[in-house]
Amino acid sequence: MSTYSSLSSWQEQLRFEYPGVNFQATDHPEGVNAVCEGVLVNPGWRDHPAAPRRGTALCAFGDLVDGEGREFTFGAPDLPLRIVVVRRGDRAWAYVNCCPHNYVPLNDQPDRFVTFDHEWLICSIHGAIFRYEDGYCEDGPCRGRSLEAVDLYNDGGQLSIG
Ligand code: FES
């Protein structure tokens, strides 16, 4: 349950907890992202014009850094579909890189998706935190909502779109 009485105090608390994370009070530098617009317009990521087909190879599982996130981008630059894959131990999960608060990408730097303790995915804009295992927002302005999950499968160490 959130203990923050306002967005600003909540941001201040997060700055204290995660001193290296640059929380931004203003809009994301990229503005409202086309990925998110696509997801909003369509019922789900599979209907996005840039959606990868089932079986599309992403990377070797062993290439993912344990505890970290990595972004994969599909489609043209003006309407990309961004997917973030996070790994913990021998498991990995994928989500559309789109915060359900303001529908912008979670990261403000390449592949920077998680808190320093590697416990949560985190949005760089207002600091919403999400569980690795199901994308549920545990705290932040979109608490109770979830990242949109993308199916993955691991076939002999090769990670692909499910
Ligand atoms: S845009 Fe506000 S928490 Fe992500």
C-alpha cells in the first residue's frame, strides 16, 4: 500500500531510495511515444503494425544480464514496437515498453529498466515500480495496473517471441 500523500513527496522518497535514478518531473524527452499510441489504438501488442511474429528470435537467454532489462525494438522509427525483456535467475519475462500511467517508454536511457536492487522494473518518469513476474504496478501513479505482457519461449537457450 502506498504511503505517499502526493506525487512530489513520493518522488522525493524514491530519489532517497534510489539516489542514482534520475526521476523526471517533466515530460519524457521523446514525448508520447508512437509505440504507446499504437497500443492504445489497437487492442493489444499483437495488432501493432510492427508486432513480431511468433517464433521471432530475440537473443540467447545467456546474453541477458541476470536482474537487468534489455530492449528490443521492431518496426519503423516513427511507429516502433518496443519490448523490454527482464531476467531473474533462470526465468525471463517480456512486456511492451509502455508505462500505463502516461503511455510513454519506461526508460530514459538505453536498457535502464530496473531499480538498483534489481527487485522492480521502474518507470523513469514518475518512478512507478512493476513486478518482474507479471508486470503489476505495486506502487506509483498507476498502482494496480500492469504492463502489457508479451509471450516468450525458451527453446534450448534461444529466446523467442511466443
Ligand atoms: S509515466 Fe508516470 S510513472 Fe510512468
